[in-house]
Amino acid sequence: MSADIHSLVGAYVLDAVDDLERAAVERHLRECDECRVEVGEWRETASRLADGAWSVPPPGLRDSVLAAVATTRQVPVVVAQRPSRRPHRSRWMAAAAAVVAAAGTGTAVFVVQEQRVRDERTVAETARDQEAEVRGVLAAPDVVLRDQVLADGGKVTVAYSRLRDSG
Ligand SMILES: [Zn+2]
């Protein structure tokens, strides 16, 4: 059994652990909030994977992904080194690696799905940053608003702040 119980969480969700590991993970889940949250996230991802929309990858995808995997540097699996909160991400990667190893022929689809989830997260983060920037400008003490009626009937409002050097 792995020395790092946390890395088994992904495999546990996909029922890719043996009885001893399952018992160990379930015992661990009773005392680790972080891993319980992770189980929820993995279940969500797994249920999205089970969605019919993802079950039929285009022909050749598996070969091209596996070819890319062969020439792509892999993320090292970090074992031990706990207390800090940072390793959370690498535990995710370790768990992802465990799931990929367990998934066998489903590997290519899973790798693509992982990338999709990461991309969506990046898009969401970018949108959040932009919204925060807009709110910051609107809340700035020196915010200036300018309205302009367009020839076709529309209206544009520009807000800018010298203090924030942004608009
Ligand atoms: Zn844990």
C-alpha cells in the first residue's frame, strides 16, 4: 500500500483500489476534511466523464494523445512532505497519475478531460480577475464616467480611474 494515503483518493473514487486500500482510505476520510472535499471533486469529475458527450472521442485521438505523452516531461510524484498546504496540487497530480494508471484504455480520454477541467478553471479565473478589475475601477475614488450615444442608437459608457491607471 502507498505510504501516502492522500494519493489514493482519486483511485478510491473510481473504485480502483483493493480492499485494504479502500478500508484505509475510508478510515482516513473520517479524519481528513481536505480529502473529503477532494472525494467530492473527484466524484464530480468522474460523473462528467461518464456523461455520454465524452464517451466517443474522435478517431485517432488516443494515438495522438499517447504519442504526445511519450514526448512530454511528466510531473514528478511528490510523496511525503506534508504539513504545508502547497502540496495539495501535487497530491492532485499524484492522484491523477494513480487514476490514469488504473484507467488503462480510458487513459487518453481522461488526460484530455483533465486538460478540459484545467482550461475551464483558467477561463473562470480570468473572468473573475477581469470582473474584479472592473469593480475596482468603478469603486475608485477618482472614477470618471463618460457616456457616448452611438449613431445606430446604442450607448457606450466608459469608466476610468487615473489612480488605478485603468479603464
Ligand atoms: Zn487526507
